[in-house]
Amino acid sequence: MSSMPHAEPDRRMLGVLLRQPLRALLTELHEGMAVAGYPDLRPAHSAVFMNLDSGGTRITDLAERAQMTKQSMGALVKYLESRGYVSTANHPYDGRAKMVRLTAKGRATEEPARRNIRRVQEKWSRRLGPGEMEEFMRLLRKLNDRIASWGSTDDEHALNRTG
């Protein structure tokens, strides 16, 4: 009989397992962006940048994609607009809606952000070990592709009921 204590299985669920790496990524990205000359950007602003289409996006769509209220998204957009990262204009077909677009200053953040994300990936790769980060990225890409192909939530509920 072993004197080693019996290890409990890891019962953390997917949301908990994804939360800490996302927070760490956003924190490191924020720090890197400050060094790159964008100290006024905060991790919360990623909700705008990550969900903004190249041709512009309605605030309501940004809020839905980020899973936040329109009021909260509006506050983030207002902050970024006041600092010159985005501009807003009336939607061409819906006068009630506002379109959000990156300005030249906003577009200028893209390359430093990509550099910082690559830096974080390289750092995590060193910490995980040979091949593990690549496998993690491969699985995340696969999961993203599968989720995109699943369609609507109703389709997913139907799959759960039948299979």
C-alpha cells in the first residue's frame, strides 16, 4: 500500500479553464500595448477591437458578440472615440443605429497587438514545453471551426435532443 495521498481528479470545467489564460493574455497584451505607446488602452477595450468588422460594426452587434449590454459597449466605444481609436456615424440604413469604425490611430494598434500576442504565445510555448502550445492552438482552431459550422443555438439544441 502506497503512502502517497490519493490525488483528486481535476474537476474544473471549461469556462474556468479558459478564464485564467484569457485574463493572462489580456493583461500581457495591455502591458505590451502600454510599452508600444498605447497606455490608455485597457483589457476591457478588447471587447471592441476583437468584435469589430473591417467595414465597421453596429454598437448593438458589438454588444451581442461581446455578450454585454449595449450601454456597457456604448461606454467602451465612447471612451475609445474620445481618444481617437474609433469613430461613430449613423448607420446608412438605420438612423437609430450607430456604426463604429477604426480610425487611423485604431488601425495603428493592430501590428503592435499582433506582435504582443505572438510574444505571449512564444512565452507560453516555452512554459508548456515542446509541441504542447502547438497542440493547444491546433485544438482551439479545430474547436473554433467546429463551433462556426454548428450554426444557430437552435440547431445545437436539436443535436443535443437527438444525439
